[in-house]
Amino acid sequence: MIIVLKPDVTEEQIQHVIERVESLGLRAHLSRGTYRTIIGVIGDETKLQAEPLAAIPGVAEVVPILPPYKLASREAHPLPTVVDVAGVKIGGGHVALIAGPCAVESYEQMETIAAAVRRAGASILRGGAFKPRTSPYSFQGLGEEGLRILRAVGDQFGMPVVTEVMDPRRVELVSQYADMLQIGARNMQNFTLLSEVGKTQKPILLKRGMSATVQDLLMSAEYILSEGTSQVVLCERGVKGFDPATRNLFDVAAVPLVHQLSHLPIIVDPSHATGRPDLIPACAMAGLAAGADGVHVEVHHQPEKALSDGAQALLPEQYAELAQQLKQLAQLLGKTISTLEPVQ
């Protein structure tokens, strides 16, 4: 439910409305816009059905919201949210190019790849320090040493960094190094983890689960938003399909659908969606054409030696060609590719 307040509402009246909502065991989320001030009601709306909220002084309109994802909905926030990752904007016409290897393997590896993707036009560097793997015997990441390498290389090339956090107990640690925290597909419904990362007030990259609906994705975003942050970026990275020709089924329709339902930006990850380097460029372009606010691509200079997901990584020269195509398409669509200042 959204309570729309009158343009001349006083601070005392706002506080009175908030107190009435909270007295019913619900939470009130105050949002001040240029022309309107609204209060989003979080909780069981049935408790408000008998409450004459419209009669409270200062209330202009009470709007029921059918979707359960109140804070993530378009009704709660009609204008698109622009997420700022250390100066790199995502959403509202700003397109971010995120690139890097699946896993941080060494300083030399990260330095080589970062130099290449930075030169190609990527604005955010990615790399995994903690890796959720299907097999317990596979490479699990370098842990904090990987975080230190990622941070150092990001600083060297003037790039914000994003990396995955898997455990609520490691949120504080990862937050010390990363500009943006990633929630992977396997943890999309780890609600304790979602609440913990929401408390950091850092930008969050939330990947869609392999069997999750769009509503499931938005409900997971709601957990993060309910902690008081608005800096959430969604990611379409493919869902489970029946055709083994690709790693996952790239649901490009999810991009415009999310924009209809939510104010949050959404990017695409064609690397995990397809698992095939030969399909990544076409799917990346399709995602951007469908309205994506960014493209997330895995890049490795020696894929055959990669410790994780080398088979789905683009070579640096392939990424450079794709980045140029994405820039041209973004210009055609009237969008701006987020760029970085030259390294001093």
C-alpha cells in the first residue's frame, strides 16, 4: 500500500501517519520526491483495510498495491532508479559494461585482464574471490587474498570492483574491499544473506536464480530494499531450460518485463546465460536492445588455463570488438555508456 501525501503536508502530519502505520505492527518507508511525498507501507496490508487512513490530515490518496514487492515496484517509485557504483552509473539511460574473469587467480592474471577490458571500455571490474561450485573438489577461490588482489588491481586501473559474497558471516569482510556486492544465482533466495548485504548500504548486484520467476527475483530485491538501501541492480543470467545446447535459457523478455514492473535497473549476463563464447556477442546485443542497463561478460586471456568457467570466457580481443558494438548500439538507442576517467 502507498499513502500519497498532500503537497502542503507538514512534518507533524507525516509523523502522525507513520505512527499510525507502525502502531499496527507495520513498517513505514518515507520517500520524498520533487513534487510528491509518499509513504510505502511494508507488511500485511489486510491490517489496514479497516483503518481510515484517507481521513488522516495531510493524506491525499491511499493506493493499494497488489504486487507483494512494494519497494521494488513501479508504483512505489515511478522514476527509474540510477545506481551509483563509485561514480559509475547504472540505469536511467546509463549503461555499464562489467567485465573480468570468473575467478581471481593471481595478481598477474587480474592485471592483464583488467588492462585489456579497461582499454576496451569496461567501467567495472569483476572477479570472484569466493566461488560457489557444484563440486566440492573444484577451485573455491582465493578468499581474502583474492579480495586484496581484486582491490589492488581495481585501484591500479581506476575501476570500481564487484565480487560475490556467499556467506552472511563474510559480508563485512567483502564490503571492506568491494565497491559492489554480488549475490549469485544460487544465493538469490538466501534471505539472511540478502538482509545482511542490504544493511551495508553498498550497491548490490542481484542475480536471478536458475529456477526463479521474475516475481521471485523482485521479492528477493525487496529483502535488500527493506533494509533501507535503494542501490540494487538486477541481473538476468539465464534460467534452467530443456535444451542442452546452451548452459541456460537466456530469458531476454525478462528485461523489458522488469522495467514494466520495477524501477530497479537490470543488466544481462550472456556468459552464464549461454556458456558459449560464440553466442555471447549476439545475446549481449539482444539484451541491450531489449533495454538492459548493462552487460556483464566474463573475459580471460588464457581460457584454457582458467581455474573456473574458462570455456565461457571471451578473449580480450573478442571483448574489445563486442564493447565497440555495444557502444554503437547504445548510441543508436539514445543511451550513454558509463565511462571512466583516464588513469593518472
